[in-house]
Amino acid sequence: GLCVEQRVPIIPFGVGTSLEGHVAAINGGVSLDMSLFSSIELPDELEDGHVRVGAGVTRLRLNEALRHTGMQFMVDPGADATIGGMVACGASGTAAVKYGTIRENILALECVLPDGTVAQCGTKALKNSAGYDLVGLMTGSEGTLGVVTNITVKLHPIPENVTAAVCSFKNLHDAAEAASTILMCGVPVERVELLDASSIGAFNKYAKSNGYEGGDMDLKPTLFLEFSGPSPAAVDEQVQMTQSICADEYGASDFRFTKSESERKHLWAARHKLYYAAINSRPGAKSALVTDACVPLSKFADLVTATAENVQALNVTGFNFGHAGDGNFHCILPLCDGDPDDYLDRVHTVNDNLIRRTIEAGGTCTGEHGVGYGKMKYLGKQYGDGGVEFMRKIKIALDP
């Protein structure tokens, strides 16, 4: 329409939880409020385990609507993002190790192409070999190929038997290696998160200053785990196998676990509060640069260790954590409004070094946050000229 004729950018806006500048109108344009795409088409019986939702529906609102069904949408990026935004950015989160990323949890979607064509992509069937994978093409396209208006997502039963656990390690490398071994031994862990010692220290300080319980954790690299299964016995077996791997092979200590929902939240508090604890740890900080990289599991321990050493060597404040079950790693680098250029340069050096090591290890510059304008410069290094040209040709074909 008019925007295409006048070459005016259209920028779909969900709730603004993205981290790489996806919704920043750096060349002006029209911001498209997606909040009115808010339908949840919930059938009387969820016989096929999927539901069609508007792109503006948020994750928590969807799960609240599903509460009475015994089913839930399992992609959890932490923030209460819209489903459309999660599709656009290729989001995932803590439960991806068991349930997959947003890519594995979409059956179909509807989108509007730049010329106004309304395209139906995918089907409600669990398998589909007909034509190009248009759902896969639109997932992670970040609004560059069209506007996603509704999505058919997969649902999963709410697990009845859940156990949470934590254990600490002498060093960061052992903790990361233990997480990889747990997966390689076939333990179907639901979540496995790694926090370094500085992250634990930040949480202890934050908990004490804000009256939270649990601010007395050992200042050691720590794994946070969650298990679920069809029976208590099945979950107990997972816990026992994991405890044996962590303690016997990697010298883990203080292995604690609980089945109580309130105690599970208490046990995982350090992980859930980490971002706020990290900001709180640096006086004057109001925001942070949050890195995002993903490597093969065999390279995860080395990447985490090297980044922690880099943070220390460059004398910046940084807290390392990761979704250890799928090799996805983050570093939170708190920022103050008055930070001098030299400090900001060192912060960006940490990020540049992290991504360089990641690509050298055969990984990706972003595992779940997306490219935005913050990581455009890394695509050529990751895919080479041919890969970037392939993407450019797709973009030109749909939006000349």
C-alpha cells in the first residue's frame, strides 16, 4: 500500500521486550501496534494439543487462558513477550532443553507480505512436506519479510511430578562440563541453568537488601536444575542420576532438591532474580548490555570460562550465566548513564570477544535474542558473503 509506494518502513511492535534494537525506528517509519491481535481461539476440547492465537497475545496471558485445560505453552524467554514477537526473534528460554525453541513449537502462522498478500503458512498437522518451509522462513525474520498476524502453537501437558535441584562446583569449567554430561547421558532434564560465582554473590547481596530469603548461597558456580516426568519414581531416577554425575564425576557439593512448589521457587530464586541483582550490584546502574551466544555443547565450558576471565581482565562488572543444556550463554554487563567511553569500549570488547570465540567454535552470535541492529555486523562473519547474499535475495524478492 502507501507505505510500500513511499518506501516507509513498517515496524511491528509487541511489548518491547527485545534486546537488540529490533523495534527502534532508526530510519523513521510507522510503528504497528500489534496489541489488538489478541484473540485466543480455544476449542472446547484440546484434542490435538494446539491453539491459534493472535500475534499480540502474551505468553502469560495464553497460559492463564489454558490453566483449566491442563495444558500449557512451554516456550519461556523470561519476559512476558508476545507470541508474535517470539516468532519474529526466534525466541527460546530455560525450557528449550526439553521442549525446544519457538521454532519447534509452531505448526502454522498467517502473515501479511509487503505487497499486502495474506499468506497462510504451515498446517495443523504435526508433519508437513508440502513446499517450502514458510513457517521456518518467517520465524526469526524479525519483521523484515512481513507482519505475522496469528500463530498456531503446540501445547504440552502441565507436568504433575516436578523436582527442582541446585548444586555448586569448585570452578566454572566443571559446572559447565557437568551440564553437558547430564545431557549426553540421556537424562531428560527440563531445565538446567548455570550461574557463575559473581552471579551468586550479586544475588546474595540483592536478597539481603530486599528482604528475600536464600541470600546465603555459597559463592561458587552453581547449577539450577528442574526435572519432570510421568511418575514420582521416574523423576527420582533422573535426580539420582544427575546427583551421581555431578558429585562423583565433577566434585559437586551441597546438592539440594525439593518437590514442593513454594520450595522450588525459593531454590531457584537466584536464577529468577539475576537480572535485577546484577543491575543492583553496580551503584548507579539502570540498564545492562546482555550478551547472547550459543555454541555446541562440547565447547560450552571453554566459552563460559574464557568470558569470565575476559570480564575480570578488562576490569568491568559482568555476571555470567547460561542455559547450559543447549549451549546458550549470556553475560550481563550493567551500565550507568555517566559511563566514560573507555568503560563502554571495554564492555563492547567483552561482547566482541565472546562472539568471535563463539563463531570460531562453530556457534552463533545469537541463540535466542535475534539480530536487530545490534548484531548485523556479525552475520557476515558467521555465514560468509554467500549466506548473507542468500538472505538479501530473499528480502529483495519479497520487498523490492
